Amino acid sequence: MKSRQSIKELHGISLVGISFSIGKHVLKEVASKEEIETFLKNIKGLEDVKRKYYSGDSSYFNNANMMQLPTYGSWFRPWIMSDQYRDKYFRLKAENSGIRKLWRQKYTDSFSSDTLYYSSRRISLDMSTGKYGKVWKGYGNSNYNASSKMNTYVYIGHNELGDVELMLNSDNSIRVLPRGASICDAIRKLDIPLENAG
């Protein structure tokens, strides 16, 4: 397995110091330049709203004469701002949530049956039961051990619900990763071909 390297740039765009709330290895795999640019533009818009919130200018708030204006470091409450800025904040936040969901779905859709996967952190993957059911089986710590493939997964396919089915190599059980779930970036490709993993 290759050592994980920090991803500092993608499509000529610097990613340094930016929190995407999703693994940057996912961005490298599936994010387009346009999607990243839109996401970053939205972050700037959100930061602009926060600057206005803490500016001390009452014109940015509804009923400002009836309240004490926020001070820097106080709890951020965008819903008390004037309609223009409140709506802008929630619209940009919602769009970035949608972009992250898109990236997660594209990432899980890119899984391949000729690749081994491992979990980079403790996650909960339900066990498949019957054709459509799933049962919680606790947390699995899949820290990869180079001497074995016990804690690796093989992609089986997407079921009819759109969820990703992975076979856990230690017991051949089928584990279910919901398509586009926020934990999907914990599942990473193992850089050895499946035929050489035995």
C-alpha cells in the first residue's frame, strides 16, 4: 500500500487550508474543476456573510434595534440576519452539501470488482440480510496489515436500493455501504491488484 500523501492541488487549484468535509482523495478521484470552483466560491460567500454578521453593522439584521448585536466569537446565528443574508447563507450551505453528496455518490459508483478496499478508520457497515435488508454488526477496525488481507473488502456491486455491497475478506460476509454516505471516504483503494492479494 502506498503511503498517503497530502493532496495540495487539483486541476490547478490550491486546496491548502480548505476544509471540504470530505477526504481529498475522493476529490482527486471524482471532482471536476467546475465543481471545485463552485464549492470554493460558495465558501467565500459564506465567509462574507459571517464577516457581515460580526461587523457590528445593524443594517445586516432584522429588528436590530431590539437586540444586542453579535460580537466576534459569539455563537453564529444566521437566522437573525436580514432576509437577504440569511437566505444567501442557507442557499450556499445547501449547495455545498449537495456538491459533497454528488462527490460521495460518484466515488462509491466508481468502485470496481478488480480492486481491494480497506477502511482508513473505524466505521460501522451493516451486514446484508436477505435481498433488501441490512443489520448493524458493530464497528469494524480495518487497519490494513500487510501480512494478510483479513481486513480488506471486495466490491460486489450496487444492490437495487443503490447501496454498495462489499465482501469483508475475513469472514466473506456482505457489508452494506449506503450510496453517497458520509462515511464513504473512509473506504479507500488498496494499491495492489486483486490477483496479487492472496
